Amino acid sequence: MKLPQRPNVVRYETTDSTNERAFAAIADGTAQHGDVHWADFQTAGRGRLGRQWRAGEGEGLLLSVILFPPANGPKPTELTVATCLALHDMAREYGIAGAHLKWPNDLLIGESKLSGILLETRGLDEAKPHFVVGIGLNVKQREFPREVTDERPVTSLALEGVALTREEVLALVWKRLAVRLEQDALTLFEDYTSSLALGDEVLVRSARAEVRGELVSLDSTHGVRVRTASGEVIDTQLEFVRELR
Ligand code: BTN
């Protein structure tokens, strides 16, 4: 799936959530494939699993990309993986050591979260699919409020030694995203898997069960395949995986 060479940006000083603004544009029929809704500050930024995404004014890259893929085009999991890989590519290109992905949507530096994504769709019509890919990326923060650090360790590009404007960062993220969105599922899952630690002991949590064991593979056919201590091989389809660690 192609992206426009340059993003068409709708910019807000303050808004509730850029994902919400993107859905409003889709609902009123003004949205185009590849449109970006970007805010300096969000009053109701959403994260996964009902969490909030918080960033001080002008400190983070807070944006949502509207995607209208072709029918029978990439599945939601592929879009999530492509976006995560684009962010991972960005971190590597900036020379940040220790960048790795955590299923399904986190970019970590060591143990600290640099970026998270939230892919959403509403009332999906399979003949005319639409998705909103929300990206939250910490850019300029030198410190974080307690309510953020109480949840988990976090970092920013500035803290990792990358002093760039959000515009400059968006330009690179856009380039990397355009490349990743044109790759096939096989390449995406291979690259995603290579950023995980195969053979390591992992915990796979879905709504139905928790499985502990050695990570054997991750792809769109078998989902997350794990070999338990008793030798049993258990597959969890990707759309059901809530947590992998
Ligand atoms: C997560 O790690 O839980 C996902 C965080 C996604 C946050 C971004 S910020 C821009 C966009 N608008 C939102 O309301 N959420 C996403």
C-alpha cells in the first residue's frame, strides 16, 4: 500500500485525541488516504487497553494516520507490525542503542518506552476498510510527570541524545512508514520476529489463557508459537495476543 510522498497534515494546538479527529474526518467524508492529524497537546490521548497517553505541550509527536487500504489488503496485525517496524527503523537510523519492539505496539529502549501505537477501526466494512494508526512518540521530554513514570519506565529521543524537532522526526517516520507499508506480510513478520528473542522463555497472555514457554515463531499462519516445559506446542492467533513478554 502506497503513502503520499509528503503527508497532508491537519494540525491542532489542542484537541481531545488525534485518533478521534481522524475518525471524525472519516465520518464526515473529508478524509483522504494518508492524511495525518497532528496535535501539540491532547486532553484525552488514548493508549491501548483503556490507558491514557500523556505528553506535555509540544513535547511529543502525537499523530494519527488515516489508511484506506484496498479490500483484501493488509490485515490489522500487519499494519500494526509495519508501523512498529517503521518506528524501530527510525530509532536505529538515529543510532539509538538497545531499541527493540515489545508485542504488540511498544518501542522500547532497554526497558523504557519511547513510543506506542494504537491502531483502530470503527464499523469496518470489509469492502472498503479504513484504519486510524495513532502514534505517540516522546521527542523532547527531559523529565516525565509522576503519573507517567508510576506506570512504567519511559524515555524520549532527547534523553537518548537525539535533539531534533518534531517536524524532522515526522519526516523520517513518514519515510520509514511508506517503505514498511509496501512490504509483504512475510517480510514484515520475519523482521518483527528478528527484533524478538526467539528461544527465550516468554509469557503469552490472551483473553482466554496464559501460556508460558519457549518462543518458537511468530507469523500470520501460526500466530505466536510456544513450546511449553512439557514439550507441548501451543499456537495463539495474533489477534488474540494481549501481551507477549
Ligand atoms: C499505547 O502505547 O498504548 C498506544 C499509545 C498511542 C498514543 C497515540 S498519541 C496520538 C494518537 N491519539 C491518541 O489518542 N492516541 C494515539
